[in-house]
Amino acid sequence: MALAWQSPVYLRRERLLSLLPTAVGFAVCLEAPAGFGKSVLAGQLAESLPFRALWGSALLDEPKALLARALGLPRKAPWGVVLEALGEAPSLVVLEDLKGDEDLSPLLRTLPCLLVLASRKPLPYPELPKLLAEGRLVRLGAGELAFTPEEAQALFGGRGDYLEAHRATGGWPLPLFLAAFTGRPPEPEALLRGLRESLAPEEFQEGLLLAALPHLPEALARPETEGLFQKGLLGRTPEGYRLHALLKEMALRSLLSEVQKAVREAQGRLPPVLLAEAYANSGLWDDLLALLESPLRLPLPPERLLAWEGLLRRGGPRARLRLAEALLASGRREGFVLLEALTAEEDPRIALRAHGNLAYYLAEPLLGQDLPRARAHLEQGMALLDRVGEELAGRFLNDVARVPYEEGKPLEALALLEEALRRLPPESPYRVAPLVNAAFLAFELRGDLEGRIRALEEGAPLVARYTLENLPGNLRDLGRLYLLLGEKEKAKSLLKRAKETPGNPLAALEAGMLLAHLEGDAAELQRLLARAELWESPYLVARGKSLLALLLREPRLLEGVEGFLSALARAELKGDAALLPPYPEEREERLYWHALRYRLLGQEADLEALLSLTLSRERVLPGLLPLEALPRHRAELARAYPLEAVLRSGWKEAVRLRLDEVPPLRVEVLGRFRLEGPLGEVALAGRLRELFALLLLGLSREEAAFALWPDFTEEAARNNLAVSLSRLRKALEPWGVATYLGEEGLCRLQVDLWALEEALDREDAEAAYALYRGPAFPGLDHPLLDRKREEVAARLRALFLRTGEARYLERLLELDPLDEEALWPLVEEHLRRGRSARALRLLRRFCQAFREELGEEPPSRALTLLRGLEG
């Protein structure tokens, strides 16, 4: 289509181009969502430069391989070869679609080109802040890339409707381009007509489908999907492709019938869950109800099904069955009424599902347990097993195993689970539930705690994929079990996921309560308690009040609250073992019962009971007892506690048993003096720092004494040394057991100076470059330390000069701006590669340092070259 104004693709963004560098050795980051003209701007920059342009997308390959191919090198050429080839001629390198996890460090550290990085989010490469501080990086985001009214006017070729279009789009280039391209204002109908004319028919149809989807997984993408993405009409998220919100809104409002047609045509392409979402989003309610009435697996979260409650109530038996399950999973007891009616269905599959759900939820304490009714539905369902398929029978057996377990019959429950596993096909996604439940019973019967944790962890991905409604409970249970092992941070992470995962609101609520208690957030805990009261869940109300009372240390909150949890909390808050609840039947509750009784009475019988309740034995102690509560004659029990806690305790016998676990003392003396042990930074000052430094050089105690106190008598020097060693030991080993300071001197150290000397011995310039932050032993003044400092610096300089690489020479000039042996090869290298700006900066800095430090005029060679480059 011929246009009377300039094509928007070729509108030069002079405002932005004036901000961009035009010399080698600089970088540009363009960070904005799709449709903000990043590629267009990079193309206009390329057109304005007399450079060769190398262009690549990280969607196609990793950046080094892209550059290698563009330079005619083998794909696996190392960075050194690629960088050398880039430096052979002035080059603009544009890398698009970056995610931030690419290996670009060699390129960013050397910058032998003008580099443009384009991404849809801020890039985290560690070299970028340094480049920014040096003035060698320009960053442009969505705010800068958006069109100004003046640019919109130019884009529209002077047409008067540009202001209306700019206001409607906020300067977002994508719809602004479309409006300019179609010659119509950015109204939905006009822009959609423009899109229809600009896109291939297949691409437009794909856009219509995506308007009805929350996302399209990458596995379901087609070439036309990628075409829309490349044109900037789609975003890419971890879940898949998404149509931009503005385009989605326009399509659903103006082209709804076409969207509906595209959804119906995609029935065989989309998985059932995604198809259900597409039906709902496009208003195809009859199609959605038909899908929900089918026997297909639809692992939709209960919250989503409840959003369609009115529709499901009008449906047939399967739709009502799905609604009943969602209601009960959300704590709404009216699901029982729906299920009771469905037990009379002629279809044995519907009736069996109804009996199974009734048995499961009637045995659930969260919903007000009714075990006699649960048992009745178990038995009625067992009579239907031979009339259904093996998979459905296996699912029923897994669900109803809850009933005998709650009745205190774990062996019967285990038998039902084993029968479920026998019936379920090997490839069935439902096998994960009985496997996890069997592991739970193995914990109850034998105390196999870690086996239960393994089963839950291995089952979590399958639960997330096939039975989403079970995932919050799975994560909550894992969090509780890791609390037993004392791993609080891991427990917090799991509980946070459980709280935020849809599928089982009651399990998510309990997880949120546990998390709020762990984090000491009383306000959040009170809010969650109010929600539990609204749901009329006695178990969760008791749970919440018990946790809140413990957090606030307020026993009055437990008045009128019954049950194991509240009784346990009451006994703890009042410090009275007589208030402990009756001995519980569940193994997890027994652990907490014995732990509290031991803390209150100090009887080792309770400690032994704790150890015998799980196969993990002492591993459960950190989650149940503070370290200081352990009997002093049982140091071996401290093996289960975090090493840091044992070291801080000062329990010498326990420390000696864990001495092989104590990590080396990390020592940094290059550029800074810093010691870090297992308890954090070790502060040394004055003579102690000098003594440590001399011992680090390998001096014996006697040699160190005479080096520090040369004017003292031998006896006085030895006495001073003894006092200083005692103080040094207390600083290095506050736990009171010799670890880093032995009779022969220092040991178990990790020292940057030693690592540097090893690198220098093997002439490893790269390792030396990484290690050397500055002169050794800064701030210390002693002839022996001065000698070592000078020796190391001289060896490093000699190695870097022999190597001759630019970055090594630059490092030498950072250490000594007057080092002419490093300066001239580096200046010549920059000039040879056309990097005159960098050569000029080096010469200016050298001349300035010469005048300031020596008070003299710089050498004529430097002044002559400087004038030539400036002139």
C-alpha cells in the first residue's frame, strides 16, 4: 500500500541517536518490552556508522557462536579468537532477545567493538555497572524509547491526528506505528483493520486465538506464532507467548465472533485446561459446559471452577461433580449436598467418584470430621469397584484410605493404598498420590521421616502437573517436616509456595499461618485466623489461636479452645507439664509432646523417646529442642545441629566432635586485610594484625616475637608473644578449641596471597589478574611485610608485561599511572585497532599524574602524541 507520508520504520529517531556512542569501546543497553522499536533504533545506528554490522538473536544460538559464524570462524571458536577477529576492523555488534544468563563477560570486559544489547527486561551482567561508572555505557528504557509528541507528529507526516494517537497510546511505538501505517486513529477497529492488512492471514488467525488465551505454551507454537513475536505483537514469559494486553482487549471487544471461531478451530490443538480457559475468555459458555461435562481430566484449580459456579450448577452430573469437589476443597460444606445426590447416579463412574469424595472429605478434620458417615461411603463405593475401570478404582482406593487412617487403623489404610497401586496403570498420573500416602503411613508405622520427605519431593512435580489441587497440601506437609529437621529457611520457602499455590485454599491457609508464626508476623496471623473463623474450620481456628498465643506469649487467647494444639501451647506458655494433652496417637504429634515434656521436666526418658520415634533419630532434635537443652554428657547429639550454633555455644566437647567440619579461615591481604571464619568476620587490630601477618609469612613463634619486639629482652619478647597469642586465639577461635592456631603456627587457612604466589609460579596471568586487588598487607608497616609486598608486586608486573595483553597492562596502569612500560604498548595497541579515544584517555591520565605526582612536565613523546590525537 502506497503511503503519502514516510514509513514509520524509517523515521529517524534523532533524539535517541544523539544519545548513542559512535566509537568502538562503548556499549548500549536497550531494555524495553516488545514493540518499542529497539531493533529499528539499532538499525538506524548501523546506517549512520562506517562500521561493519554484526547482528544476532539469542533465540537462535548463544552469542559467542553467533559472532563466530558472522566472522567466518568455527562455531566453537574460543572467546579470545572471536574478540581478536572483532578488533580487526571497527564493528557494530547488535545482540537481541537477551535474557541475562548469557556468557558475555569476555566481550563486556574488552569491548573491541561498539556493542548494542537489546532485551525485554533489565540485564544483570556484572560488568555493566563498571562500564556505566566509566561513562562507557548508555542505557535506554521504555520511557526514553516511547515517542514524544514531536516524534509522533513526524511519524504521522504532519497529519493533524497525531496528538490524539499519542494520547491514546502513551507514545508506545507499536500502536502508534499501526495508526500511522493505516492512516486511521488508534481506535480498535482501525488498528485491527490495519493489522489484518499488514499480517499474513495465518498470523492474524493466530493472533485471534491468542486473544482468548492466558498464554500459549512454546511447545504449541507454530511458525505464525513466531512471526507475531518477531513483529513485536507477542511477549514471551516462562509460561509461553502472550498477546499484548491492548491488542487482546481490542480483539475481544471488536472481533469476538472471529475470536470464538479461532478458538473452536483450535480444539484439537489445545490441551483441555487451556481450551477451557479459551472458551471462558471468549464467552463460549455452552462449549465450556460441554467440555466440563466430558470425562476428560481437567486439573483446574478449585478457585477457577468456582468462578464458573453458576454454569456448573446448570450442567449434568460430571459438571456438578467437578463443582462439588471444588466447593469442598475450598472449605464450603454445600459440596456434601451435591455429592450425596450424585451417589444415586446410574453411571457407576459418577457414583463411585461421589462416594470417594464423600468418604475423603467426611474424614477431613478441617471440615468437621464424621467418621461413621465416611465409613459408610467407603463401603458403598467398594461395592462398585468391579463396575469401573482400574484407574478409577485405584483413585477411589487412594481417597478412601483416609478413613481407616483417621479411625486409627493404619494397617488397613496401607492395604488400601497397596491395592490402589496394584490397580493403577504404571503410566497413570494418579500413582503419585498413593505413593506419597504410603510414605506417610511408613512414617506413622516405622518413623521413616526422610522417606516421607523424599516421596513428597519426588511427587511434587507430578502433583503440580496432574493433581494441582493436592499441591498446596503437599508443600505444606514438606514445610512442616523440614521444620522438624530444624531447616527453617527451607521450610519458609515451601510454606510460602503452599500459601500462594491455588488448588486447596484450606491447606494454603494453614501454610500461611505457619509461615506468619515463623516470621513473627502477628498481624498476618490474626488476619488468617479471621479467615479460618469465616470458614468455620475448628481445626484451623485452634491452629491459628495456638500459634498466635505462642507468638504473643499470651495464654488468654487459648481460653475456650480445645484440642491437642491448644493444650500443648497452654502447657508451654504456663510452663506446667500437668497441662500437657493426653498422649497422642499420631507420630508427629508425639514428637512435639515428648519435646515439650523434656523441656519442662528435663527427664532423659523423653529425650530417648524422641530419638526412637523416627529412623532419623537425632536429626529431628534441632527442630524440637534448643541446643542448650541437651544434656552436657551427650555431646554426640549436637552433631545434628547447625555447625554455627555449636561453635557459638562454646560446648567444647561438641565442637571437638565437629572439628573436621569447620571450614578454613578465609584470609584476604591483597588490597585489604580481612579474615572471615565460620562465625563471620574476625576483627584484628594493631599488634594482633601484625602478628597474624608475620605468622602468615611462615615465621616461627620465636621469629615473630623478635621481629615484633626487636629492642626487648628475649624473655620480655616471649612474654609479649604469649599474651598476644592468647588474644589472637580468642579472636580466631572463640569456641575455645584449637582450630587455626597450632603449636607450629597457622593452619587450615585459605589465603589469597598464597593463591596468587601459586599463580605466579605457574605463570597463570588470568588467575593472577583475578586475585590481585591491590598491594599486600595494606596499612601494615614492617620491613618483612614491605619486602613481601614489593616482591609480589614486582613478580606480578613482570608477568603482566611479558603477557602483554591489553587488560593486564590496563591493570598495571591502575596500580601505577606512571608505569611507562605498560603505557606505551597499550597506547600503541589501541591506535593499531582504531581506538583513538581510549588511547587519548590513557595519555591524558598519564600526563595529569606526571604533573601532580612529580611536579614536572610529562615526557615529550607523550606530549607530542597527545597533541596529535587532540588536534
